[in-house]
Amino acid sequence: MRLSKKQNRLGKNMPWEKSENNNIGNTAVQAVKERNYGIDLLRILATFMVVMLHVLAQGGILKSLSTKPISGEVIWFIDILCFCAVNIFGLISGYVGLFANRKLSNILVLWLQVAFYNVLSVILVGVFWTEDFSVKYIVTNLFPILNNTNWYFTSYFVLFFFMPLVNSWVAKSEKNTLNKILLISVILFMGIESLQTVEPFGVHSGYSFVWLGLLYFVGAYIKKYKLLKKLTVKWCALGFLGCAVLTWLVRVGIELVTWKVLGAPALGTKFISYTSPVMVLQAVFALELFSKIKIKPPVIKVVSWFAPMTFGVFILHTVPAFYRYILKDAFLFVSAHSVLFIFGFSLLVVIAIFLGGSLIDWCRIRLFRLCKVPVLAQKIGDRAKKYIL
């Protein structure tokens, strides 16, 4: 997830400048000169979607509606609409990262950001909820990738150091070669993984570095060859909605069949998975849709303000202090109300979490600047760059 508001400058003799495919060098220069605020808007929307997923699942809303078929299916459809959000983040990383100049300081700042919120969460949990509080526990949370406190950041951290290699490979390779790799990836990591009851290829249902790396590759491929460029905004929106409807219909169909055969609905969420080919296609449609949207100047100001805080909101609402102790089954009571109320209430909660998280992360950004954290990270990154990147 790239949070910097500044546009990167291309260095000399980058891999794509030597590519003979589709004037990649010109495309790279154009990508630097023109920022696509539609992608920033998509990043904000994807954050909303992730928060909605957690409000519905961790908040207990889906569980509370298990005995209400009509209301439950409506909310399940909303959940399916949002489920591709993490895939969207992965695609965006590759889409904007193909022509980006990688900075080690960026990942260092993200590390410190995650560590900051982890330690803050540990302190709050220790003070208000449990007695499991020690200096040792705080120190371990300063190293988020070692204790895997956030799977996405852990995966992204590892992927960060492979991004230059992926970028060079995608830029230099011919389209036919990349098409073959893409097809093999779809068959192995999406098709077979979705159908198996075990996970033979280490994708772990999409919660892994392998999966995030595959999404990065797909995003870079889309950027290089402008996949689906002939589709209009309308058709991209219909494609996104159609994928969600298809996943929902499959869910309903599976549960109806298992209910008749087994006497109880089962396996309905089998294809509500990051690795589902339809879920990936849904994310691709979303990426293509927002890459085509033209944002007006007044909206650009709002998008530019919120976009840098999206990762902060993502991390904040999943720290234990909030996710396990505040959000857990907090909204079981909504099952007594109409589906319209449930949706409206859920949306208000999501907006509140997003705005609250954005405000907190805005304060964190100011605190980091006051403490010269970005400057220090830049110095460390510059010294370590020749050994790592």
C-alpha cells in the first residue's frame, strides 16, 4: 500500500526504458507526470470495504442474522461486495509500483507506524482489559513482522524487497511470456486453491506473501498492457457488480443443495475467498473502473487529504485493543431491526471508524514529523540502500 503524496521521479537507465514492448519508457514518464487520483479514491473506498467486512463479521452482525434468511442474505451480499478489498490493495501496489522508484525509507516509516500502534494497543489492553502487561511484551510488538501481528504488513514487508526484481522482470519480458505465467498462476493459485480442501501451494487462503506477490504481478501486468482498456466505466461497474452477484448466487446455491442433502446449509462461504478467480476478477474490474474516473479539483483536495491515512486506518482498527476487545460481537443487537436499519447502522459505524482512524493517524503523522522520524528513516534508508535494494 503506497501512502506517499509526492510523485516519484524516474531514475536513469531503469529497466522499462530499455524495453521494446509498447513504448514502456514513454508510459513510465507519463505515469510520473500525471497522478491518477481515481486510484487514490479506490484506495480510500477499499479501506471502507475492509472496515465494513470487520464490522459485519467481527462485530457479530452476520452471526446475529443466521436465523433470518432474507436479512441475512442481503447483508451477505454487502459482505461479498466488499470482500475483494484486500485484493484491490494488492493490485494497486503493482499498478502504481511498476514505474515507482523504490525507497527504503518508506518501508521503515511503515514499520514504525505499525509498531507505534501495536505498542499503543498493548498499553491500552494492559490498562483496561487484562493483566498481561510487561515491558517484554511491549518490546516484542516493536517488531511486528517477527510476531506477525498484522499479516498484511508482514507480507507486504517481505514483498517490498522483491518489488524491484518483479518490476524489472515485467518490464523486460515479452507479453507472450507474461501471459503464460499469468495463466499458470490463475490455474494453480486461484483455480486449484479454490477447489481444494487443503492448500497445497502455500497461499493460505490469500493471507500470505505468495498471494500478495501474485496480486502485485497482476497489477503490474495490468499497468503495462492496459488490460480491459476498451471497457467503459459503465461496463467496468457492471463487471464488478456481476462478479459479486455470481459469488452470491453460488453461495445461495451451495447452501440450498447442502440443506436438501445434509439437512443443514454448509460450505456456503467456500468461494467467498481472496483466492477465488471471480473475487480477483471483481478486484480487477474495480481497479480498471477507478483508473478511468476523472476526479474534479474539489474532490481531489478531499481525496489527497484522506489517502495518506488509509494504511493507518487499516492498521488501527485491527489492533487487539479495538478488534478483540471493542469490536468483538459489539453489534449483535441489530438483528432485532430491519435490514435497512442494519445496513444504515453498519455504514455509520464504518464512517465513524474511518474518520476517527484518519484523525488519529493525522495526529501520528504530525508527531512523527515533530520527532524527525521521516528524516531519520531517510538517512538510514540512504545508507542501507546500496546493500539491500
